[in-house]
Amino acid sequence: MTNRKLPFGYCLRDGQVREEEQEAGLVRHIFRRYTEGASYGKLADELNATSCPYAPGRPWNKNMVARVLQDSRYIGGGAYPQIIPPESVQRAVAAKPDVSGKLNRAEIKDIRVLARCARCHGPMRRTRQNYWLCPHCMTIPAKIRDENLILCVGRLLRSLREHPEAITSAPAADGESEAVQAAQERLAQELERAEFDEAAAKAQAIALASTRFDVLGSGDYEAMRLIHLLGSAEPGKGLDTALLRQVAAAVLIHPSGAVSLKLKNGQMLASPAG
């Protein structure tokens, strides 16, 4: 098996180390795609689809991708010309997934399931402790300490529990109100008939109830459900992760490190100051 004498991306020309154009382009591709969220395996597949192997007769694998990402010579220095700027390496380091499975705070596990980007609402990755990255629209991870993240989410839940009247629902559209009014009129007409037909009146009453239920909408139902959950929740210390899972559709993390909640009725709640 042959070994490379120079790092991938470089060649020897006229006695000097030079940038090899096609390989150097793939080096930039590797760093860019990795910070976007591509895994080692995904990158190996993408690279094997090109006509540029890691070395003659050696297809790309995850170890080769990792070797490129860990090679500091690409930022230049000594005999090696620069292929990527230093900030690309910094972003790649920050984008490294948190695969240790060790969490200093258990609450982060529940937050991680709900974590979404405040810009595009795509899933966010916890790249390492205190860093969160959206592979779709962020080049630099948002930094927020685990303790502060838990504190912000806890404050939002506490604020809702203390002020459940803050839960709102969208007003019914005019067409929906007209549908209820029409169903009420049909029931009234049935009740006012000279010859009362109990079965027909009961059918109109059921139709009215069904129309009201349809008009209610999922957002209104969720608003009432949230108010009930928050009203019956027992106050306690720290973050109530069970309540969080019941009321929140997403924990929104902003590039600045600010935190918001998207409730299950679609309502957005910004973190209170202080």
C-alpha cells in the first residue's frame, strides 16, 4: 500500500511544495461541508463520487476525512502554502459533534431534543459543551453556557406558570364565525317548528357542536390545553423538563446565544430580561 509523502492538497513542483488545484478545492469542500453538519461518512461518500482519490488506488474513508480536518498545515506556514484561512479550522473544531455522551447537566438532554435554530427553525446540533450550531444557516456556533441555557428555559416556564393568561389563541376567521351562526340558525328553526321533531333537532344540535369544534382549531385547543397544564403544574426548583416537553414545540437558540420558546399552540415567547 502506498503512502502519501505530502498532505492531500499539495504537490511537489520545481522542488517546492505547491497547491494541487483539484485536491486543494476538495480540502476547502471538506472543511465547508463539515461545518455545515456533514459527517465523516457522508463526506467520504461525496469524495468517492469525484475523480480524485485520497491517493492512487485508495478510496476515501472516514479516517482520511478526519486526517484532513485535523491537519493544521492547510492554514500555511513553513514550506506549505495556505489553502484555507485559520477561521475555517476554528469553525471545524467548533462543529465537532459532542459524541462523548457525557452531560454535566441532565436537563440538556431534553433541551437538545427540542433545540431549533431561531433563524430557520432547523434542528441544532450541540457541537460541544456550551456550543450550538445550525448546519443550515450558521457558520459559527452560538455560544451559551449550559447553566445559562437551563436558567433561561426555566425562567420562561416559570413566567408561563405564573401568568397562564399570557397564552393566546388566534381569533376565528369571519368565514368560521359565519359557519357557527348558520348552524345556530338551523337549530333554532328546527326548535321553532310547529310540529317538533326531536330527532331532527338533536341532529342539528350535534351539527352545531361539530361546527364549533371544527372552528375551534388546533391552535385554540392547544392554548386551552397549555393553560390547564400550566395551572395544574406544581411549582418547584430548577427546570421542570416534563412540563417543558408537554408545552414546548421547540427551544429556539439565537446566534447571539439568546433563547426563546415556541409553544405547541404556535406562540413565541422571548426570554425575560434579568
